[in-house]
Amino acid sequence: MRGFPLVFVLALAAGAVPNAQPAQPPTPLVREGVTTKVAPHTYVIPDANVGLVPNVGIVVGSRATLVIDTGLGPKNGETVLREVRKVSQHSELYLATTHFHPEHDLGASAFPPTTKMIRAQAQVQDIQEFNLELANTFSKRSPAIADLLAGATYRKADVVFDRDYRLDLGGVHVAMRAVGPTHTRGDTICFVEEDRVLFSGDVAMPALPAMISPSSSVRTWLEALATLSALKPARVVPSHGDMGDSRMIDDYRSYLEDLQRRARELKAKGVGQDEAADTIAKAMQPAYEGRQPARITAAARIAWAEAPR
């Protein structure tokens, strides 16, 4: 079925209180003046845990600079560029995104025409299939978001790679790998080799995994986490939320392995998908309060579907 599944629509509405006016969330703006140096060549514009704001990465070599993620729409992209100019004067600029969702990708049009956009082939496929569907959904949430996304479009890739791509910025190397289908089909991680800093996207975060793509897979997600773990990062910068270390990856692996085991056991006993997902969610949610435990149900349904008969 074309478009995002029902579980994604429900996720957008999670936390609403019936018959009550929800508090207006802050406008999703990338902040200026807070860029943090997290390693000798790597900087992060932190998201301050504001929804629809990503942690933006800036990696500076002796010759060129890479930006990872853009913020929601051209106005945020312009903010990112101003922050880039504070830490780098290089005219050679590269841009990569962890996935195609609007807050990560739709600020790209603000970057200079000479910027080289790097995408995994699977990310290109996501854009071709879904285009601005999610952006249009976000625009309906508030006039401020609609204003940020007005006229936003996906930037055409200058470099398209299949699985792996290694970028030399001049003495600093960034290894990119497409690891989906996980959160999306085109999830891409970026590892700054000399600094051992990993930009993990939504593949490892403080919040629980959001399996919202029609192609999301628990099995593939665990394979992706094994890939991330093998890099032995000293610092992990997730798409959203506070930065951490390799324990963030280990935590995701433990969660998904537990969920997968429960799904296999219930399926082997003849329990159907809906009942199994409800049972797993009720059992696991108390341990994950504050980490969007409503996401467990969708993940459990996928784990059940992937379990052997």
C-alpha cells in the first residue's frame, strides 16, 4: 500500500488527551550559537530534545566540510549554514542525511549550488516512492511548520552509492553505510573514523525504535546494530535526543532481541499476530516508560511476522 501505514498516523497522535487542548509544541527551529565541538574534527548542533529538530553534524577536514542532516525546511538549512561558517571557511561542502524524513532532509535547498549531495540508493528510492507525503502531513500540524516547509523540495543527489561510501575531507574520513530497511528503507549512518564519532540516525537513539516504514524489519535492524557495534564508536550522536556512547547501541540490541524472542515463543505456541503484539506490549511497556513505549506494538507485530512458523 502506498504511503505510511496506520501505525505512523497513530504515532503522530500519541500522547493526546481526549477532550483536552494539548499544549502547543515549540516551533522546530535549529538553534544558533549552541554548536558544540565533540571531537577534534566533529561538531554537533544539539536538538535540545525539541520535536522535529535533528542533531545536526558538521565534520571539518583540511580541505572540505561535511554536514549531516539539515533541519526542517530552508529556513533551518540557512541556520545550519551560518553555524557551519563559524567553524569552517572551506568552499568545498558536502551534505548527507541520515534518512529522507523532512526534518533531516528538506533544508537542503538552502545550501549553495556547489554543495555535493550524497545519498544511498535506498534513500533515493524512498524519495521517489513517498516524495512530500510526510512533509504535507507535518504541514497540517501547525501554521509555523507549514511556513517552514513552504516550497521545500528534495535535492537531487550528486553522488549515489549502493551500500558503502568513504568520503575524504582532507585528513578526515567519513564512512557512510546504508543499513536499512530499519526506520526507513534508506537509513544511512556516518562514522567519522579519526574521531570515532558515529552519527547513528534513528537506528540507535534514546527513544525506542520507530518501525514506521512498510519495509521496517526487526531482523534487519539487529543486523544494522551489529554493524554499528563493530565500529566501536567513542561517541554516538543519534538523530534525536541526548548524545551517548556504544551503550546506546547495546540497549537497542537488548530490547530488540528480547522482543524478537517473545514473538517467536508466542508464535510457536500458536498465538496470533494481534494477540501476540498486545501481550508483548503489555509485558514490556513498564520497563520503557518515557521512551515512547507505544512503539512496542508495531515492532512486536513485525517480529511476529518474521518469526518462523
